[in-house]
Amino acid sequence: MKIQQLSIFAENKPGHLAGPCRLLAEQGVDIRALSVADTQHFGILRLIVNDAAKATKLLEGAGHVVKATEVLAVEVSDQPGGLAKVLSALEGSPVNIEYMYAFPFGHQGKAVLIFRFADPDAAIAVLQAKGVPMLTGDVLLKA
């Protein structure tokens, strides 16, 4: 259920996102989900790709700083209240959300929430106990 996400660190300057995205595209790596976070001086491009090992090798070879982390993909109804339902399932548990992002899944009216949890295994246990559907990497990467 855990999915590998790559975080690429870059200076917060015009054009700094284009380079890594172009490199991956030229080498046939498919970006399935992404998020960009920034501060005044640097940004973090978070990616879920179809081939994390290849992407890491390419990006590091081009001089980018890359960190791999485990995230969980939760499937929700793409309608008001989808996120609230998942958050309610976590309420009262010791599970801590470090960050999250979302995107429409385009599959039977569903959306996907990508969560980075402080303890992914504890999050899996809580979400499974509450019947919250999670996606495997195979499903997410082939959709």
C-alpha cells in the first residue's frame, strides 16, 4: 500500500521546475502525480512516477537533490465531503499527517488523496480498520 514519492529540491527561481520535468519526459518517465511547495528561497517538487528508480538515477545524474519517501494513496468520492470523511476516520487516533495533496482520479467519479504520515504503518492500520480504501502503486501508476 505504500507508494514511493520523490522529492526534488530546487532554488525558487523561474524555470527551475522545467528542467527535471523535461528530463523525465525525454527519458519516458511518466509523472502520475505532483505537488510543489515553496519558500522564499527554495522549493520542493514532489512526484509520483511510473519508475522511481529510473527517475532518481536520471535526476541525481543531472545534479538534482532527490529524496524518496513513502506515501499512501487514499481513494475518495470526488464530491464535497470526500476529504472530510477520511479525516474523520483519522480523528482520535495518534496518526499525524505531515502533508497531503489531491488530484482527480478520473475513474468512476473518484479522486486520490496522497498522504505523508509520520508513521505510515500506523496510518494503514487505522485506515483499514475504518474501511477507507487505499490504492496500491500498481493501480495508481497504471490508471
